[in-house]
Amino acid sequence: MDEAVGLLEDEPGSGAFADLVPEDVWLAFLRFGRRLFHVPDTPDADGLLFQYGTDAFDGPATFTLDLTRQFEVSDSDGDHDHYVQVPCELRYGLTPALEALGSFHSWFFHHAGADLEEWAQGLTERAVWTAIRGLKPTEIRVYQERV
């Protein structure tokens, strides 16, 4: 799990995320999402989050497509201690088409009995892909944080 950011950053192969179109970033994220990590044996210990919307947390309003992997971390007694998240954020200048999408989020958890491929297929049909097609992100951030 400590190497998760590096593994995600290495997913595109020889290129960097900044050189990829959004659909390729999504495919790289899904490849990363298929990798299994040692996590506690609970249904929500290893999850993928697909979300988008408009925010203005650190400056002017932007549209953000956020692809996040979340891991549960347990203490020495096996109880929940915290989560570690590895987000990949694609940020765009705000346009009327992006703003009209509103916000959306969807979780997938590896040990909850759902099918990753079905979850991903449903998300590839969302209007966000049409709205961002041809747009270059103003920023792509990949990082790790404790939550």
C-alpha cells in the first residue's frame, strides 16, 4: 500500500499522465484498480471512487474528475484506524457544459461482491466523457493522503 502512488503513476507505461487523454487516464486507473493489496478482511477495506463536480477549494471554480483508490488501515488490534486515499484528479476550467453535469459519485469495493468490470462499464457511459472529450485538463494531480 505504501507504493500505491508509484504504482498508479507507473500505469501509463513510459508516458506521463499529463500526456494522456482522459479516457486513457481512466483505463490506467482501472488497471491500478484491478491490482489487489493486502488490506483488512472487511467489505469496505479496498475501494474505488469515481466522482466529479465543480469546486473552488483552492482557487477559482474548476470542474474536477476524481478517480480515487481508498484503503482501510487497521491498528495493532485489527480495529479500524484510518483510511489512505490515492486520488488522481483531472481539473478543467469551468464551462457551461461541465457545470451542467452537476456532481456525481460512485463507489466500488473489492470485497463487497460487486463486479469491477460492470461498475466500470456503467461509468464509461456517463455524459462526463462526452463533455470532457477534446478538453485538456488544466492540471492532473496524483497524490496520497491519510483521511
